[in-house]
Amino acid sequence: MLKSLFRLSALSLIMMGANTLAQTHAAPSPAAAAEYTKFKTQNRGEILLETGALLRFEVTNRENRGEVEIITARLLDPYAVTDTNYRNLIVTLTPKTGDLVAFAETTEGHFDFNPTGDATRLWRKSTPPPKLDDIHHPKAARSTETASPTAAPLILGEKDASGRYVVDVFIGFSTAAASSQYVRNNLEATAQSYIEQVNSALKNSKVENVYLRLVGTGTSPNNPGVVTSVLSDVNTWFAADIERTAPDLVGMVQMPTDDPDSAGGWAGVGGDTHVIGAPWPYAYRHEVGHNVGGVHCPDGSGYHFGHTLGEGRGTIQCGNDLAYYSSPLIKDEQGNVLGNAQNSDMARKWRERAAEMSSNRIHKIPFPGDTNTSITLQAEDYSGFYDTTGGNAGGAYRQDNVDIQATTDTDGGHNVGWMASGEWLAYKANIPSAGKYLVSYRVASLNTIGRIQFEKQGGSPVYGVIDVPVTGGWQNWTTISHEVDLAAGEQHVALAIKAGNFNLNWIKIEKVAASLGTYRLQNVWQPTQFIHIENGVAESSNVPAGYWSSQWDITPVTGTSFVRLINRWKPEQVLAINNGTLTATSAAKTDTNSHWELEKVTADEYRLKNRAQPTQYIHNQSGSLQVGSIQPGWWSARWKLVSAQ
């Protein structure tokens, strides 16, 4: 299901004027510079709307994010909500450039900041096109089977140190939108202001268990307009950025076109992409509301609708005039409740879907206060050493007895070489918390198997030992890993070389991700069928729920978005692909044939896609468990994860 906020016609674009599509590069006016200084230095002041209204503001919060400062404030509008915690003014400051991006919500309408205007035109009124709420219901396949009522969705739910769910967002801009007068190539500040629209509305609505976080921005030359095709195309346009930042939601900003299907904004209801037009920043919070599962004004059953008070005043999904998601717990200044429990409680929808929204992808960019941040130690940056030969045989980087040379490995730099038995290297590391860690080594060896003993400097305790394989060349690099238990705090760790003749580029220390839980894997097409182990073979059949052979511990692969499926009965066995066949076998944690992506199909259904062979999926063919290529509509390749707890 797709929903739009506004619909455009060619005539409405013409009425908006040619400046809508113009590229603007003019420097901020003196009046704009003064406005920047006002917000930078004052927590109280006034803004003058181009309509002539003079409104006082009170800053409620300041927060630095990346290179910008986010300011949320309350406008003292005589006809607006009087709640002292209400936030209806969002300002982003970029200290490096002195730029200001801002959106204000008043009883006269929405206003954005025009940095080229004089003192009377700094706060310009946004004039959206006529609001026509088109609804699209794409055809979808329906299963003829009835799923087991015991099936439950796998909710990964990613929280930061504060205990709140974090929904990571990447926002792309077409180059036309980026260079327009609405963005002025100030991507981060503009994107952060969009994000704060949602976060402020959540705070206003007393939704406290979730927030949005911007993880990246980018540009694309593609500008078909604010049309539904963008919702799928954006994943192709920004594939590399999405892989790098692992966002839960992907947004796109376009300049409007004459396409007959253009709108002010589109989003898939319950989906993970959205698009808005650059002239209408307030469309952003509305479209994200659709991603959460909300729709417009009440016209059916369910509590996922917005709420209207009439006379042009409504919450975000129904009117988008008030910075609230509908809730029966909120009242306006006149005592009117902004929702009801039966059909307009978007705040409840947010709270219930927070965990799922945060788990579309496993985050790669550390959360604030995240203790799972990886530590990378470059081999050449040792704090102590013992070397059996004098001088630096490689002649690079440092001039002591450790042998260092330039490397051709990815990202370049240097590696330590000429390793010999009896040598050691020590490194200073600050381990954020006690627990199990994955220690990885980037190594190369022409023809000799080496051995590393990972220990505390001084030799005790010994954390673990790992062999270095033959890679076929001194610059043929591979990564090896093992798990060790480490204490918290700043300490010196060491690599004692027990067998030499290999090169070392870096060491990485990563907190091992905790298990996501134990689940049974239930086929959607044949819901009596569960994946289990029988005499060491992976099968699919009707197995009692209490059989540990049909229960799987789902454990994230540290530092990736993949998981391993570990059998509860035989914990040394994991699901993997061997020679084109699905097996339950012993496999190293680094073996990508045993890594699986939980590819979400619906809110509670997943496809299991292999990391090493991404065209290969687990599916059930007439009761026979298989792995191979599938068609998108195959229900036999869909699985529900039923909690075994």
C-alpha cells in the first residue's frame, strides 16, 4: 500500500513559479547572518514572518550532531498549543559556514528559512499544492495456507545505551534538489532538520521508546520527480551508501516534475522507503508515519489513523497541521483530545513498531554510548616489542628492530613482516566492557604455517592461540579470527609469535554480539514443517515444539548484518551450504557459507539468503528441504521465526 500527501499538476507547478526549479548559490544576506547569530547565542527571541506576524520563541533543547547544531524551540503563537514542552520550531546551524536551515509551524501555516531574503522575507510561507490523498493498493500474492497461530515475528530491536530503539535513516537528494533554493547544497543540515521533525513530534506525542538517527546523506543525478517508482529505485541509486551505513529507512528528496503521478510525498505503508519534494519539508514526518504503518484520516477499522479537529487543524497523518502523531493521551490548548483509542492512536503504533522499525538492518555505525565499537590496531603501531634480529629489514615507517614494509593490502599503509618464533608485539587497548570478543588478524604467508598466541603483555593470562594459514604470497592477504574473553579497561595486549614466517597488517578486536534468541523455523507454505536436524542431516518435517533439534540459536556475525543459525541440540552444528547442498555441519565463524541474511518479506516473514552465495535461499519443496535459486513469489521460501523460549 502506498500513500501520498499531496498531488501536483503541471498547472500548479507553473503557478509556483520558475524559481522552484532554479539553482541558487547566493550567499546568505546580512539579515540571515544576524538571524544565525541570534539563534547561536540566544535561547529567547523573536522571528518575523513574511506575513507580518512577530512571534517569540523559547529554545527547549540544543544538541550537536555531526557538523551541525540542532535547536528545537517553542513558538509562542497566541493561537497555538500552550503545552510548555511543545516543539514547533526546528533550527539547524552549521558553524563552519554560518548557514541556518529552519522550519516553523504556526497557526498561519508552515514557514521555512530563506537565507537570501531581507529582514521581512527571511521566514517565507510554504504553499503546498492541493492536497489529494491518492491511495494505491499494489496486487500481492496471497497464501492458500493458514499460518500457525503460534508463529511470532522475529523482533531484533536495536537499542542504544539509553535503552531506546534507534531507527537509522539515510537521506538521498537528487542533484536538482540539492542545488535548489530549498537545500542550497547544505545536505546534512537539511536532512537533520527532517529527522528532527519526526523526533520532535514523537516527544510532543509522549512516545519515548524510539528515535530516528541520521547515518548518511548522498546525491544522485536521477530526478524523475516525486513518484512511486523512486521508492524502489532509491535502493539502486544509493546501493553502496546503504551497504555502508545499514539504514533502517531510506529517504529521497526530489524536485517536482510534470509527471502526472507526482505528489508532495510518497511512502509504502509499513515499508522502508519514502520520498518528498524539496519545497515541502513538512511532508517528511507524514511519509515516515506511513512507513510506521499509519494512514490518513479515519476511514476504516484500526487505530493507525491520524486525527482531525476540523477547521484546518489535524495531526500529522490527517492534515499535518500539528506536530503530533495522534494520541488519546494528548490534548490541545482548548482541551480537545488529539485522538482516540479506537481509530486514531498513531503514538501507540509508533511504540508497538519501534523494535521492528529499528531492526530492518543491523546497524554498522556505532550508537551513542555503544560498547560494541570495534578496535583496530595497526600492526606497525605497537607500544612494545621484542625482535630476534637487529634493524628494520623493510626500512619503512619506524627505525627500530621491528621489520616494517609498505603493503599492497586494501587501504594501503604498512605491515610487519619477517616474523620469527620467539618475537612479540604489544599494543595498548581500551576494552569497553568485560566479555567475549572476536579478535581478527590480517595475515599473509608464502608457504609456511605460522602461529599467534594472544595474551596479556607479560605472558599471563593467555587469551587464545590461532594458526596462520598459507596464503600463497607475502602480499596475498586473508583474515583469520578467534573468540577470547577479555576484562574491561585500558590494558596492554600482546601477540607472542610461536611459529613465524608470515606478515601482519592489523589486529581488530570486536565485542561478540549477543544472541538474538532461540527460534523454530516454520515454513509459511507448509506451516506444519520446521527445519530440524535428524542424524546430522538438515530436514523439514512436523516436529514437536519441545525437540531441541528443531530449535536454532540466532547469533549475529560480529560487525555484519548477517546471522548464524546454531542448533540448540547440537551447538557445534550450524546451517551452511556445502557443495550446493544445505547441511548442518561444523563451520568456522568466519565461513561465509554459514552466514545468512534474514531478508524481510512481511512484518513476520523472512527469506533465508546465504552470504557466500546470495542467489541461494532455503526453501521447502514438497516436504524436502532444499537450497537454491527461487522466484520472488515462492511461499515455500518464506519462514516464520517462532520463539522457542
